[in-house]
Amino acid sequence: MNSRKDQLKAFDRLLTIMDELREQCPWDKKQTMQSLRHLTIEETYELGDAILDNDLKEIKGELGDLLLHIVFYAKIGSETNDFDIADVANSICEKLISRHPHIYSDVKVKDEVEVKQNWEKLKLKEGKTSVLEGVPKSLPALVKASRIQEKVAGVGFDWEEPNQVWEKVEEELQEFKEEVKNGNKNAIEQEFGDVMFSLVNYARFLKINPENALETTNKKFTKRFQYLENKAKTLNKPLSEMTLAEMDVFWEEAKML
């Protein structure tokens, strides 16, 4: 691995290239924080895909793309004298030191649960009026549900045992079934949301990341369905003309791969 000296040299190289691009490249010169925002979100999802695939080479590349974006935002901030990359780095350093009194002070903790609880308490002391302020409004609903539950659990608002959470799942499922019978679309949607929220909560108790779990299933389904499509092509028969029984034969083959 690279030494600390080489790591700093590489980062300085990136800063120099960013300066040059911002000054000389027509595309880079016109970018703003607003124009970069959607690209940053896209890069974050690409990193997430690489992590799920456990593709270390791709992870390295996507981390580089995200690092570029961080340096880019800092460069734009420096041009208006609001902040630069040193301010960004020092800001997170100060936050980490402040949020880890069990490392940088004399606070004692027994496990990661207490670390998380202290983290949320410290955030409130810093001026936040709600533990949920740190949950971005634009997060996808599944991720947001998970973060909301983690946040409130950090201040003690939580179930005590996994079986209690599962009982809540069963309760919500029953309520969902009742509304399906009643046929009220709005009520069905609300109860379905409650079922999903309770399942996300149960996943947390099982130490499963629900977003990763669902995306893994998405990838698995996609792979199997594309196998089915390819098999249909070899038969010169459109899927729309195949029976479910015919498709199921290839689906079962795909599951064996």
C-alpha cells in the first residue's frame, strides 16, 4: 500500500488537476454546485452497485469519481471565499472528535449501542431540535425508513426484543389484509406502507440492511429474467407467445445457475 506521504502527494495532484480544469476546460468552468448535484447522486448509486457486486476494482474507480466531486464542490466554494478543501477536511475532523468523546475525552462506553446513543445526544446539544433533522428529505423511502428507525433507536425509542417487532409485522399484515377486503385504495396504500415500515424495523433487529437485501433480489430477478429472454430468443419465440408453464421451465433453469 502507499505510504502517507504518497497518499498526500496523490491528493495534492488531484487538487492541482482540479485547479487546471476549472481554469482551462470549457465544461468544468461552467459547472455549479446545482449542476453537479444530480451527477453526484448518480455517482453515489454507482458506488453502491459496485459495493453490492463486491467489485473492488470498480469500487476504487467509483470512490475516485466521488472524491472528484468533493474536490469540485470545495473548489467552487473557494472561488466565492466561502470555504475550501481544508475547511471541509477540518470541519469533519472537528465533528469526529466532538462526536467521539469516548476516544478523545474521558467518556466511557461499553458497546456500539452506547456510541450511537451518545452520537444522537451530542447532535441535540449542538443545536438540532430533532434527532430526525439529519435524515435527508430526498432519500428514497426505503432508505429513509431505515435511517428514521436508527435515529430514534439511538435515543432509546425502540423495541426491546426482535419477537416484539415480528408481532408488529404480523399485526400490520393483518390490518393490510382487512383493508384489501374492504377495497379502500387509500387505506390499502397506508397499511401497505405500515407493513413495509415494520419489516424494515425487523430487518434492523436481524442486522440486515433492507436496501441491500431488496437490491440483491432485484439483481437476482433481473439475471434470471434475462436468462429467460435469451432462451426465448434461441427458440425464435417471443415471450408474449410463450405460456407460463413454458417460461417456468427456463426460470427454474436460471435458478440453478
